[in-house]
Amino acid sequence: MEFEDNAERLGFDASRLARIDQWMQRYVDEKKFPGASVLITRHGEVAHFSTAGLRSIEQNTPYERDTIVRIYSMTKPITSLALMMLMERGLFHLDTPIDQFLPEFSNSTALIEGATSIKQTKPCPAPTVHQILTHTSGLSYSFNEGILASAYAKHKLDFGPGDDTLEQRIKRVTLIPLAFTPGSRWEYSIGIDIIGRLIEVLSGQPLDQFLHQQIFEPLGMSDTGFTVPKDKRARFANCYLYTKNNPLTPMDPSLSDRYQPGANNILSGGGGLVSTLDDYLKFAEMIRLGGSLNENKLVSANTVNFMRNNHLPGDISSMGPSSFAETPMDGMGFGIGGSVVLDPARQRTPGSVGDFGWGGLASTFWWTDPVEEINVIFFTQLVPSSTYSSRPELKALVHAALL
């Protein structure tokens, strides 16, 4: 094992970390994942790295450390941090109603309780920036349950690829009512795509330029962005869809076209980025270290601590969600950009209080542990992320390996 000496020195049982390799290989052998990779660090040093399977079944190319994947909703922590950078400049307050910056949210409405039609609405306040950040705004996703989700699907409001801009897509979103009065519930949503547009308005820059100049370039995240240039496409993993007929159904190849430079106008701050293990590790380490990495200070430690606190009145489940989420809801709070473990026992997954992270639609996963000073990044490319229980299994494997 390449990092066996590191593992022992960093407080891991190397033989138990090797179980992760066996676990990943089993997922590949059982045709649950096309391939996968994992990177585990402690105190900023690599304790374990391994891969299994293929990044492209069709081309028989292996998963490698520099394989580029769609991180989907693991984009959300990055976009949320970008907004916190603007908050540190005094450009807004989190309790500001969003219509002060995006006037299309004026005259907001929400579905009445028990609505059976999208027309059964009532006036409501525009959601605040904080409510949008924490998924308590009343916005939704098409894959959630209920009539609002159906309307999102019908009108293609999930910020997938398109010829329209962020501004144009958001104007279409505001023609649909909110799922509930802002602040009254939790529902996973397109909110961070709205935040992406807010970043453009506050900074005066397109979202991709702001992220590149303020986050990717300072951290050295050279393989992270909304596109995959031609000279990097050989490293770009294929994505697969679980279906009853074929658990590894190749995704429509045209969906990969959105990542070609100039092919897609939508800069999705909620799910549009691609990245590599080492690139995302740089972001993760910056979070673990309190906002700085290699003498590049993005935000203050106070701001990172603020992000990693629970911003809900209780755990997610206490707010009555009926939506999909990238995490268990019992014993789990939500901060700015990711989930926060409040009680590992109620979550029924080994971990530390304060674990912070998030996952993505293609079954990717990241968390940082403030107690053990660990970062764990797991990549594969299988949609949807709820197909298997790989995330809690991986957490159990990692914690079982700690000495």
C-alpha cells in the first residue's frame, strides 16, 4: 500500500484502511459503480488514496487520481463560500430580502397548505439571502415530491444546460410560487443557483470569473470549472444512470456537451462544476484550516466557523422536509454550504459532532471532521446518489480505521 507508512504515523490502522479498497472493488465487481476513487487526509497529509474500476466502461480507461468528474452539488459549498467572501466586504446582510438585489422576486407567492393545484397560492415575503442559502426559502427541485416539483420539471427550472442565462432562468423561476412561506420548512432546492446570480450582481462579474479569480486561482484548483477544455477531455469520466434494466446505463452523451467551452450559458452555482480529487482537497483543506491555505487567505476563521455552525432551529428532520437530500436528516443540521452533524447516534452513522460536508448527484461525497482533523473525498459517477448507502458505509470504514 503506497501510503501505509503515512497511515500509521497519522493515526490510522493501515490494514483497516485497506478495507476501503475491498469495499470499492466490491461495488465495481457487483456493477454498482463503474469505478471510484477516494482520498483521505489527516492534519493535511495523505493517509490513504485508492481507485477501483473504470472512468469509462466503453473505452476501458481506469479511474486515476487526476480523473475529472462532475461534482454536481458539491459545487454548493464553493458557491456558498464565494458569497461569504462578499459578505466580508460588507456588501449585504444575510437577513436582506432577495428582492432588494433580484427584483424579480418582488410580489412572491407561496402554495397554501395542502394545495392540490399550482394556482392555490397566497402572498408571502420574498425569501431572505439566509433562507435561500439554508434551503428554507420555499424554492425546490424537480426531483422532490409534490405539485411544485412537477411544475419545476415541466418548465425545466433545475438550472440544467440551456441557452438562457442565469438572469433569464431566474425570471422564469419567479413565475412559479414557492413551496411554502419562507422560513417555515426545509426543502432541498435550487437556492444556491440563485446565490450564484446574487454573486454576479454584488461583484459585477460573471460567476465563473469570480470563482476562478477569487477561489480556484488562489488555491491552485487548475482542473476545476464549468467546462472541460479539449486538452483535458481524455481525463473526463463518463457518467452512468441506475435503471432497473441496467444499473450502469450510460448517460446521454449529449449531456457531456454542456461541459465544452461555449456550449452552455447556464453557470450553475448549485451543481455545474467539475473537479479532481486533489483540486477539491485544496478547497476542503482551506475549510479545515479556517479559510486559508498556503498563505492564501480567502475568508477569516470566524467566517468558516460561522458557516460550519447549524443555522436551523433544530435538525433537518425537525423542519418537516419531504424533499430529497444528500444526507440523513435525523441528527443532522445545516450550515452555510453543507450539512453539520449534531448527533452521530441519531444519524446512525459513525462520525464526530461538527462533521461538515456535502455530496453530489453522481454519488460523490466529501466531509471534513474538526475533531479528528480529517478530510475525506470520494468520487464516482452514478446517478442518482440515493441508489446505494455508500456514504454512511464509507464513514463507518474511515472511523473504524482510526487508532
